[in-house]
Amino acid sequence: MSLKRLLSRTLPLWAMLTAPTLAWAQTAPETFGRPTTVPVNVFDGSASTDTMFNFVTWLTLSVLVAVLITLVIFAVKYRYQPGRRSIFIHGNNALESVWTLIPTIILAVIAVLSQDSWSQMKNPPVNPPDEPIRVRIIAMQFKWFFQYPGPDGEFGRLDVTRMNIKSSDVKEQAGLDPTDPASADDIIVGQLVVPKDRTVIADMISIDVIHSFFLPNFRIKQDAVPGMTTRVWLRSNKTSAEVVGTNPNQPLATYTADGEEVVITDAKPFDIVCAELCGNGHYTMRGLLYVVSEQQYNQFLEIEYAAAAAGGEDDGYGY
Amino acid sequence: MSLAPLSLHKPNYLSVSNTLRSWLLTTDHKRIAILFLISITFFFFIGGFAAVLMRLELMTPHADVVDKEAYNRLFTIHGVVLIFFFLVPSIPGVLGNFLIPIMIGARDMAFPRLNLASWYLYLIGGIIVLTSILIGGADTGWTFYTPYSSVYSNSAVFTMAVGVFVAGFSSILTGLNFIVTTHTMRAPGMTWFRLPLFIWSHYATALIMILGTPVLAIAVLMVAVERMGVGIFDPALGGDPILFQHLFWFYSHPAVYIMVLPAFGVISELVTCFSRKRIFGYTFVAAASLAIAVLGFLVWGHHMFVSGQSAYASMVFSIISFTIAVPSGIKVLNWTATIYKGRVWLTTPMLYAFGFIGLFTIGGVTGLFLAAMAIDVHVHDTYFVIAHFHYIMVGGTVMAYLGGIHFWWPKMTGRMYPEGWAVFSAILIFVGFNLTFFPQFLVGYLGMPRRYHIYPEEYQALNILSTAGASILGIGYLFPFTYLLWSLRRGPRAESNPWDAAGLEWQTTSPPPTFNFEKTPIVTQEAYAYELVSQEDDLPGRPNPTEGEIPVLDAPPQEDQP
Ligand SMILES: [Cu+2]
Ligand SMILES: [Cu+2]
């Protein structure tokens, strides 16, 4: 049966298949108008990742197109025709060597380039322009907490046996050990707030199962593994307001020791996504990363530290 | 030279007995292949049904078909069932079991009873997994990552792990049989370099089955043991969660090659037959299979770039992962060169072969993104990875499996399938597959994580395309299921060599007798001696059967099969 006859004979079937597709498209017409764009990369440490991605895309696309076109040409040119015979070729060692060697060289180039972008992503600059900011990322089913070491620069000890998930105080939820002197000035908050253009080194722990700290805007992903500490570093060359805009209805605010609300910024945050299946609530494990100006960052910390020094209960969320 | 088909009134392996007992206690490798065919088809539809529900759920960004508990169970069922109970045993269990002894001129496998035991272990493992689904299912994903799977998950992980453990032994026995059979059962004159590439690739697969599967068995057994309170992976009990990932991927990366190497073997048979040509660079294609089997064991760490393993270990795993692209690339280029100046006969199996080469190439080159560490960090655990391995495992293995089933259907059943319907559904499957999985590369790069049933609205357009494609793909799979069943009674009777193919399996009747050949064949030619196959026929239409003219075997009349 020729293809043309086949397609025309089965026309009702094709209609049957496209109908549901179109129906679905109708259910969300606005979706098709929504721009779906690649998240803006704000991290210089992964700029070469995007370059690599584009390079590998063009390279593999050209190889792919070449292979597919060759296949189509061969299928048409050497199709079964009366009288034409196949010609017997047993192989050609020179040709085999060429098409072993060329891909090997291309792959070696990608492999070397990827080592370079990997080390940029893994290693913070050796001589940062200023002291890196240290935070500790605490992952648990199904939320992210962020511990700042306070003026003493030392993280207080976390103790799993002191964890109390039902507590309204995040320090108790995360199990911060009050008997450790380094704990006294620490704060633990429910959103990560960092200033623009500053190196941040984050040590990451999990207190239950494996989670994964994924920042699409930074091209960073790192698992948080119970029983060990993993590390990421990041630095944003834009504030989150510059990239994702503002939302005055839901600003980043914090509370003084007297319970007075102070709005830090109306910027919207970058997404922190949990990328490793961690249980039923996995899909809800979304965190917020605010990249703000240096002044806003200092203001945020001052208020939080003052509140912590006053010994108030801390719900961890600025809003 | 007496190569005329054996007379049809002689009993073949199907007609020799038809009692249930004769099937359940059979040691005939061909009947065991049919048992595998029936059971993997059953599991294919279970795993496929889970996929249908998932795609329906993902049509909108909200939870409207299933809730989070159900969704997590669906993708676990989908992964566990389709990987361990469909893809791993698909081509080896059905086509490998049926063809390996015939292709090397043997009367059965080296260990026929172990062969039957392998099917029973598969079946028992399958029943245990079905039980675990019925008592609530597991919600860990097919990867069973600890300590979620071993301590925290409140689902039937234990039962499912035991099911996978038992099925693993089926795989080990199959591999053992393939290796010993290839070493000891070859017909006179069937030297190693006369073996069809189907045999070479199954030999390489069998090596992985034997060396890798025990490690998986250990890993899932340890998960089951830890669920009973013994500390192995849980750091609270002094264990190491990353250890599980090393053990799991030490098997599960090579398992990709358990799934795809047999597909390579099928494609080598299809491309040569329907180009009427010898394979281009036989030794390179055979050696590439072995190279893949060996290198496949050295790259598992590329699944763990973000896991917290040493950054230097990742660098080494990345480099080795790039090298494994070379033998895969050699295969694609050799198949293409085989078609060059051939006489391409576009039947259904050849359409599937073309589909395989195209889709496998897409799957292969997108693997380069994942071998490059920094890019992998961004797309790891997103839909990009999902798209990548479905191009390899569905676009690759399932395409080759369907191509192989169509190609050898006349040999296995003695009936021809309806070519028009088959061409139509091959096209349908190809279109549906690409529409399902190509958008997933895009949505994954945008950042959509896997294993989410609720997602941000900007991803919906691509998800709708994917679901639409899945509906076409799903219907596409129902067609071969229907017309192949139909052909069992109504299909035209097949000749012993309907494709004018050069392999030894086409020299016996369709379907073959219980001991495959009336007389032990003596092989005097290399595989793919298509220069000796008549080309006088005029297509379109089937070529004339030309049995009498093929001096591939020389069967001296005095040598009788005992
Ligand atoms: Cu999670
Ligand atoms: Cu892998």
C-alpha cells in the first residue's frame, strides 16, 4: 500500500488523534501565549556553563542533522529498484579510523572544556574582593532553613535530638543547641537573603532524607545529604528585583524585638527548588532567595540580630 | 544441497503439543521465548498504563487526576515495571532466547532447565511486585534512594525491593546461558567471526548481566534489610546514604547497556537484510559492543555529580563517560555506511531500524550534555534527563524490539503480519514518540524538576504537547498488539525465508521444529553473505523465495540430528 493511500484511508483516525490535542489546547489558551524563557543566569561562576551548553547544542545539532540527512538521502537514493543491485563493501579500515578519531578529538575538547566550567562552579574565587558571607543551609521535609552565624562568625551547633518540628520557633524546629555559646547570637530564617555582588559560601546539611538545592537562575544544584556537609558558593550580579520584578503585596519584611514590622524590600525572590525526591511533599519544597542591595542586607541582619539578642521567639519568616 | 523447506506436515515447536503442561514445563528455548513474550507484554501494558495516568495528570499544573501519594506511586510503578520487567528482559528474553541457539546452529541453549527457571524467577519477581502495588505501592521512584526508601518512606518498599531482587536472578541465569551457549553450542564451521552481530551484542549484554546484576541485588536487599532496622545507609544508624547510590548506579548505568546492546544487535540484522548488504566493518561493530560492556562499568558516577561525591571523582567519571560515546558513534556510522550503495527495501522492520538510528542518535548526543559536569548540574533531575533516557530506552530499545518482533514474527509464528497496518503504526509511533519526549528536553532546560505533579504554569504549554504526543504513542502501541494477535489466525502463512535473509535462522522452517534443524547445519560462510543471496527479484512486492540458491550452509545428508 502506498503511503499516500494509507494516509488518506486512515484520515478519520488522524482526526481522532488530533481532536483531543486541540481540545486540550483549548483548556488553557492563555498558556500558549505565556512566554516560556530560559531563566536568566545571574551567576558569573556558571556563565561558562551556558556558553558550554550553547556550544554543545550547536555541535550536536550539526552532527545530528548530518546523520539524519545522510540517512534520508541513502534511503531514497539506494531504494529498491528493479535492476539495481547492492554493491558489496566489506569495510574500510582507514575510514573507520577517521570516524573513530574525529569524534574522539571532538569529545576530548568538550571533556576538557567541561573540566574548566566545573572548577569555576565548584571553587569560589581564591581572593574575593571582600570577605565571603557564610551561611548554613538546613534542609528538612519539606522546607529550607538558613542559619546566619551572627556577629561572632561561628555557627551554633545543631542537635537532631533537640529538633521539635511542631515548635513555632525555628531555632527549636532546626534543633539549635542553646547550650553552645556560639548559638547565642545565631539566627535561623526561612528565606535566604544575600546582597548582590558578594560571594556567599553555603554549607548544607539535611536532617532527614536527601534533598537537592536547585537554583535555576544560578545553574547550581547540590544535594543536601544527611550525615555529611556539602557546599555551594554563589554570587549574584543582579538583585532579584532586577530579574523577577517586585510585588508590593508580599514584601520581604522582618520584625524588631518589639514586634514592629520593617519592610526590607518589595522584590520578588528567586526560586529555590528541591530537585531530589524526598517524600510526599517534595513538590512543595520551594524556597525563596532574595538578592538585595548591600544596605538592605545589612538592615535585615541588624534587625534580626537585635531581635535574636533580645531573645524573642522567631517564626523565621519575615512575612 | 537440500535446503528446500521442510515439509509442512511435520510438527513444529508450536504444534508439537498444546497442553498447558507442555508450555509450563517446556525446556524448548523457543517456547520459553514465547512465555517471555506474553509476560513482558503484560507488564508493558501495566507500566504503560501508569504513564498514561501521569501524562493526564501533567496536562494541567494542578492536581486534578491523582493526588501526590498516587502520583509518587505511579512513577515508581512506571519505572520499576518497565525497566526491570519489560526493558531488561525484552530483547534478550524474547528474541535472544528464540534466536541465539538457531543463529549459531544449535538445538537448544546450553542449560535448557536453567532457561525455564529464569522465566519462573522473572514471573515470581513480577508477582511480588504486583503484590506490592496491590498492598499500596512504593513511593520512592525506581531509584530507591536511601535513607528515604530504607527509613522514611511509609509504603510497600520492602515488597517491591524483594520483587526486583528475585527478578535479578532471572537476568543472571539468562546471561549465564547466553555465554555458555555461545561458547559451547556453535555448529561446525560457526567460528567467532562468523557469528551474527546479534550474538556478539547479546554476548556483551550477558557479561553485564552476570557482573552487574548481583550488585543491584545486594543494594536492594540492603534496603530491605535496613527497613527491618539494621543500619546500613542511614547516618543516624552509622550508615552512608551515598554508598547506596554507588551500588545502585554500578548496576543501573550498565543496565542501560543491558537494554540497548541487544537493540544494537537487532538493528545490525535489520540494516543488513533490508539493504541487501554485508555489515560495514564487522569487527569494529562487534568490538564496539564489547568496549561498551567494559566501559559501561566505569561511568556510574556521572549520575552523582550533585550527590556530594568528591569533585575529583566526578571529573574522572565525566572523562570516561565521554569515551563511551565513541563506540556508540562507531555503530551509528557503520550502520549508515552499510546502507550506502545498498538496495534499501523499506519494510516495517527497516522503518523501525531507521527510527532507531535517528532516535538513538538524539538520545546519544544529549547524553554529552549530561557527561559535561557543569551542564549536568543544571539539568540533573529535570525533564531534560527524562527526555534523554526515554530517547535511548524507548526511542532506542522499544523501536528495535518492535522492529525485531516484526522481522522475526514469520519465523516465530509462521504467519505474516499485515504490512500496511504495520507501516502505518510504525509511523504513528515515531511521530507520537517525538511529540511526547522532545518538548521534555525544552521544559527540562527551563528548569522543570522531575517527579512533580504540580508545576509552575509557564511549563504547561510544553506539557500539553507532551501529553498529546503520549496519546498518539499509546494508540500507536495498541495497533501492533492488535494486528499481531490477528495475524496468528488470519495472517498469510510465512515461507521459511520471507525476507530472503542470509542468517542461519532463515534456513529452517517457519516456525522451526523443536530441535531447530532437521540436520545439524555446517557453516561455510560468514554472516551477512548477501552477495550470495539472489537479487533477481523485482520489487515492490516480496522477493521470490530463493532457498535453493543459497550456499550458506552445507548440510550433509548423512549427519542426522539425534
Ligand atoms: Cu524534595
Ligand atoms: Cu548512566
